[in-house]
Amino acid sequence: MTDAAALVSKLWNYCNVLRDDGVSYGDYVEQLTYLMFLKMDDEQTKPPFNRKSRVPSECNWESLRNKDGDELEIHYRHLLEKLGKEPSIIGVIFRKSQNKIQDPAKLRRLIRLIDEETWLGLDVDVKSETYEGLLQKNAEDVKSGAGQYFTPRSLINAIVKVMHPEPGITIMDPACGTGGFLISAHDYISHHHKLDKDQKRHLRHEALYGIEIADSVARLCVMNLYLHGIGGDESPIAVKDSLESVGTERYDMVLTNPPFGKKSSITIVNGDGKAIRESITYERQDFWATTSNKQLNFVQHIKSLLKINGRAAVVVPDNVLFEGGAGETVRRKLLSDYDIHTLLRLPTGVFYAQGVKANVIFFDRRPASEKAWTEKLWIYDLRTNKHFTLKTNPLTKSDLDDFVKCYNPKNRHARTETERFKSFTYEGLIQRDKVSLDIFWLKDESLEDMENLPDPDILAAEIADNLEAALEQFRGIVEEL
């Protein structure tokens, strides 16, 4: 059995060669996505599968294997352009695709590397772990901003575990990135339930849906799902702006980490040729408040996506918990019309975007009622006196085990308070200034005196991480100049 780590290493080492030609990590993973898909499609047409390919014969894997030099580069460029216009999953993977490997000899070498492996002969876990490994390495490329759509796997799995998705439900991620939440939910259902034939078919073709605004990220997601055996001829991922409209479908569960950045904006070029960022305000009848705050818009969008009794888990930055104006309106309505039952306060140092202060809010949609649906909000503080870094002290499963235990997924109505897990009544919450949910009760040891600062090795690791991130960003600026 081929080892996933060895395969990641083999493919990634070649990326270092291409870096000398200016091919970024993200571009490299994209090119791998195109070529791996074509290779696996070719394998499916042969015994024992003998399936008909949806790829036009003039654009298939064999057409690449038989060419070299400038002829190969020209053919590959035209192939990508044509496949990007194809319907179904093929068009999503190749949408707006371009060849970023200009040296035909290096393109030839990459094709040979992929051709040496029989991908469909690999176990699903090996294939998916290989691709996940490449995506994680891509996320570590700080200066490209790749990490903004990469949520730590330990956090995703803990969220999915407490949400406890079951067979037959529909799950949506309206900001799906590379598909981490969808894949974790798929694996959880597969491993925790004995599925019959219909349930397996539903899980593969009808259970999971996602939306991603960036073409390049959407193709990584579709390929990731494909390698996990999710989806069929039609792509479960739509490429568009989630916030433009709620659409007609409603879902049993929403799991998501919307993109960082406080404001929704677009970049336009004025008459002088200067790029200007303009804020977007979404005018939607289903929204409680009109605002350019992207995070508040996503919270409002997600509440509208849920079926009655549907459940959501959403990663949000701190400003969603305390901002006035539209923020207060959204929190007040959410506490009244929905059941906000749990808030997980996350530590810094767990995301690739430096210094992000984030939380996970868990809420359920309920039928219309004159009485407020939220009775108690349980808050788990994983931030105070906790110190994590991306490389030397990353967030792991064991760090989240106590939260999972306190959440009590089997019966969240039978919870017990602990030092880090406290409950707050609806009456108390709505009387707080601006209905702020930005609540802490533990004493922050680092603020008491110098003797209680974090250990020197933790401080040094945090400083090193920040310096490395800054250096990467400076290198990116230098390369652009």
C-alpha cells in the first residue's frame, strides 16, 4: 500500500523545482488537480471499471502522454480552455483554468510523476490524505493568503462530533473553502452509522452541498470531495457569491467558517486606472439588518438557510459578539427567534491569519413563537490562559476533548457547569449593554503581573511564528516588485 505521506513528499518535492520558475504553492496544487483528475478519469475507462468518460477524447490523459515540447504546452493550454466550458463536474474543476507551468520539460516531468501512480488502485483514505496533505502545505504558504480558507482539522472534527450529523439529512457549507466540514461530516456519518444502500446513495449524491466564491478554491474543493468518493457527474459545489440570495433550498444542518475580513467589498478600477475597494451592502428581505459587515451578513444568511429545527455551527470573529448597531439587532433577534445554546471561545494562534480572535456559535432554528427560544447560552472558554501556535504548539484533538464532553452531544439539555463552562440566562443576556455576548469570567493570568506571563518557550514560539509570517509577507512583496 502506498503511504500517503510518501506520496505527498514525492509530489511536493517537485513543487520546489517549479518554485524556481515562479510557480506558487497554490498554482502547483491547481495544476496537480487538473492532471490527477484526468489521470483518474483515464483509469476509470479501463478494466475493471470500464466506465465511459465525460472528457472529450481530444482532451483526455492519453492526449497529454503522447506529446512533448512546445506541442505539449500548446495542447495543454487549449485542453484546459475547452474543459472549462464543459458541463457538470468537469466544468467546475476546469473553470477558468490556465497553465501556470510554462516550461514544457517540467510539465512533461509532472505528467510522468502522476502517470507513475495508479490512483484508483489506492485506498480512498490514501488518495484523500495525499490531497489533504497538499492542501495543508498550500495553506501554510502564508504570503499567498491560502490559509484564510483552511480551518484546523481538529476544530472541524470537534464541531462535527458535537453536531452529530445523521443519515438522511442535508448539510450545507455556504463558504466551503476546500471542503473540510463537508468531508468531516461525510466521514462521521459513514463511521458512526451502519448505512443501508439507500442511505449510502443519499450520502454520496444528495446529502452534502457547498458554495465557494473563488474559482481556484472551488476546484480544490470539488477535487477533494471527488477523492473522498463524494458526488457523481454533477458537482455538489456551486461557484458564486453566497450572500447574493438565499435561494429556494433549506437544509437540516449548516457547518461553516466564513472568510475572515470584516467588510464585504469588491475591487473596481476607476478612470485613472487605480484599484479601489468598495463596500457591498446586501439588500435582502430576509435579513434583520442591512450592513456591509460580512460576518453579520453571513450569520443572517445562515439562519435563513436552515429548515425549521435545522441546526448550525458557525465560526465568527469577536466583533459579531459585541458590535453595536446592526450587530445588536442581529444578536437580539437571534436570541429571540432562534435557540442560541452554545458558544465556544477559541484561542488565538489556531488560524493561519495571524491574531484572529474567533468563536463558534451553535444555534437551532425554531418555529415562530411569542416566547423567546433561547433559554440559556452555555459558553466554553478555550481562550483564557491558553496559548497555541501553528507550528510548535498547534491545537489538537485532546485540547478540544473537554469541550466535546461538556457540550454533551447525546443530551445537551443535561449539562453541568465547570471552571471553563458556564451558562447565562436569556434574561441576563438581553440586559447586557448592546446585548453583548463577549463574556469572560476566568482571571487572565498574563494580565496580573510579570511573574504570570506565559512560559518563555511559548512566548518565543509565538514571536517566531509572527516573525516567520511577516518575513513571508515581505518576500511576497519583494517578488511582486
